[in-house]
Amino acid sequence: MKRLFTIIPALILAVALQAQQPNIYAYGLKVELVEGTQYKFTYSLNTNAVSGSINIISSGGNTVSLAAPDESALTKGKHEVTIDLHEFASGNYTWSVTATGAATGTEPVSVTIDAPLTLATPRGLAIDNNFESPYFGQIYATSSGTGEKGVYILDAAFSNPSSVYTTGWSESPASPLRLTVGPDHLVYITDWSDNSTSGVYVWDPATPTNNAVSIFGGTVGTSGIAKDGETIIHGSVSHCYVVGTGADRKLYTFDEDVNITGVDNAMCLFRYDIGNLAQAWTANPSAVIFPNTAKYEQNGNSMIFPDKNGGWWISQDRATDGATIPALIHVSAAGVVDYNSSGTLGGRTRGALAINAEQSLLVTVGTNYIRVWDVTWDGSNVPSLTQKYQITTTFGDPVYNVAMDVAGNVFAAGNAKALAAWALPKTDNTFTTPAAAAYKLTITNPTDVRTINQDDLISIKTTDNKLTLKTCGASLTAYTLFSLDGRILRSEKVNNLNVVEIPIANLGSGAYLLQAKTTEGIATKKFIKK
């Protein structure tokens, strides 16, 4: 029962004519039982698809791709598809949505935003790239202009911009500044001002009209430094990052002001083991991650991102990138600075930095441009950067911040109060989005028909010209040949046979799938055509 989304030629033409499309992916995945064995799958696409599938995966890792009712399931936006799963055995399954978009070019392409968003002095930009989050794909942008302060929300298709949420910020143009999305789907917002609102705030997009809540307690002085008595808690924070959830939650901050024991310079990277945060944090940082002893960091307007090896990338705003005060450094897990941009990033960097989920690409900014870098690591986990693309911005200088989504789209907030996006080139504009564990598929089938890869049902043997399919005790009623990307190559109904010879002379060399429907269930096997 391996069926695919189908589209008509007119739709293919329409997709091809839309030159400014983002790299595609699905979001908003949900499933619910309608009745009996009828299940309603819900998902949204950030742009029109050329092809796609809903994939049902058994506990053993076997996959069946199911059909949508018509071509409308491939258009941008929200879709609800009801499918009868009576041929599946009872049990728990995971599932995903695969979408393939129009082919990309060889250079980044500016993407049309449906509802152009004007921000009052945009500063921060972050995207929820966590598949388990109920807000996966959602885009957040801070606005810090006078009279319009807070956070905007956009969906993954970067449309439908919300109003500004949250109040209680100071009049500083750095209040609020930047934000990050934690693994708990909460949004953490920094205030880089030297006012009473300085620090880090947590905000729940589930209740967006509620104000963000300060993580820190104490009393904030005129320089933005918070104390509880003589205990220094924090200073002005330009960016933060959160790892872990619940009792294991840890907050990392880049702090402009604080000097504490063991630190001989400000502008340091700290860790706070905030856990469940039953009450406001009023202690020193739990650890000093980067003490800035060489004083590379001198601006304070910085961003931080961890790497996969326990180290950290740290950027800062520089009018001109240089060796002694670089716009970008990398700090190893041992606290050693093993990468220094030394002038390669140019000028007006604004401290803007983004990294993709695989940590293979890094995005920086300069005067009227955005640069995308390949990240490679040597045997000692020392990184190096090689420029891959340079994007000329259309809204002038500066670019205040950048972010990347899971599909390889780069977003930027910048001058003229603009939000812009570019699709990076891909060899295959295909993305598979897994459904969150909260939406696992539980099938209760009264007939409990065995359906997926039952090895005892069939056997196959291939030659250059034919494939011989034999059933083992059951009778064959139909078979279908697929390519590995899901295309149907041949399908035929048969009349309760035990042996069928299938011509394959016209197939090219490579791997294929054969799905056989028998009176005892459905079996799928892979075979190789030499």
C-alpha cells in the first residue's frame, strides 16, 4: 500500500514559474483518530510542493508512504488529510511528512515574503527549529523602537505577522535586544540596557499576551549590574543560550559588565544552572565558561552559540574586524581560543551570527552583505571557515541580526525596519519533518492484518530482465514497483497467484522496492537491478 501524493502538469508549471520560493519543509504536524481506522493528518507547507508523502514508520523502521486525496495537498499552507489505515497492524508508529520543492539555483535566491513586516528598530531574530516543540518553525523578532517594544511572531512560511507582544521594557534601544528559543519551546529575551530592566527574561508563546518574566532577582543599578546585597548576579546581557529542560536547564549569557572572583576582565560567558527556576536567581553565575583573559571581547554587543564539541562561537559588533579585537572567535571546550576571524569578516558586523542545525554552515554580516561560511574541523576539533556565498542585502546597512531555519533559508532583520529571507542552494530541495513524540500514531485495528515487511510472506529473485515473485503460503493479489524516492514504476493486480514474473529490463541499475499485497497481508522488499 505504498501510494504517493500526485500532482497535475498545470501545478508543476505554476511551481516552476515562481522563481522566488523558499527551501521547502512541513510544519504543524498533528494526527487524530476520526473513527474506526480513519486518521486525520494535519500539516502545513511553507511553500508549494512538487511532490511529497506522509510516511508511516513501524517500530522496526519499515516505512510506507501514503497518498493524499488530490493535488491540493501540495500547496502552501495548512492541510488536513484523512486516510484509512485498516491495512496496518495494531501498534505504535512514528510518522513524518516529506516535501520536495522546486529546484534551486547555484546562488542564494531572495525569497518573497507574503506580508512584508515592518519592525520598529529590529534587533533580535530567532527560529524554533526543535521538531518536538508545539511551535516548530515559528519565527520570533524583537522590536525595540520607542512606542513599539516586544516580540513579533510569524509562522514558518514567514507570513501572518502578529502584533507586538509583551511590555515592561525600558526606553533604551537595547531593550529588548536579542532572543533565543530553548529546548522547552520557551523564548529567552535579553535586555542589554543599563537600565532597571537589564538581564534575561523568559516568555511563553503559548500565552503571548503575558509579559516576559525576569529570570534574575536582585536590584539593578544604573550600570545594568544586578546585586543581591553584595552578591553580583549579572550585568547587561547582549545574548543568551539555553540547554536542557526542567531540573537540567542551564542558561548561558554573554555579560558586558560583570567582574567576579577568578575573572580579570568583563565581557565574559557565564553559565547559570537555573533548573526549574522556582524563584528568581539571586546568586553569582554557576560557572565562568569564557573569562576573556586575552580581552578579545571589548564591545559587549555579542552573540553566543555552542558547537558540537563542547566549545563556543562568540561574535561581537566591530566597525572593522581585526586580529586584536576580532568580530568572531571560537573557544574550545578547554577554554582555548582556537579561531580568530582576524579581519576576514569585514566591517559593521553588528555581532550578528547564525548557525544551522547541523553546524556545517555559519552566517555572519558585514556592510550591506551577508556571508555564509562552510565550517570544517580538523582532528583536534579546531574549526576553520571557508566562504560559500555572499548575499547583497537590499535594505542597506546595517543588518542587525540573522537566523536560519531547518530547510536552509537565511533570515535577516535590518535597516529600513525590514525582514528579508534568502533560500540557499540545495542539490535536492527535499525535507522530511518528523512528527513530535506527542503526536505518535497509535493504530488499533480489529482485523490486525500484518502489513509491513513480513519476510515470511514472499520471496524474490532477480535476473537482468525479470524479477520472480513467489508467495509463501498466501496468494498474491497485486504488486507495485517503486523507486527509492517513492515513484511508482509499475503496478498490477493479479488473480490469487503464487508466482509472478515481472519484467524489469527497462529499469536502470540500482536499488528498488517491491511491494506485494497477498491474502495474508502486505510485504515490502528491496532488490538490486544490476
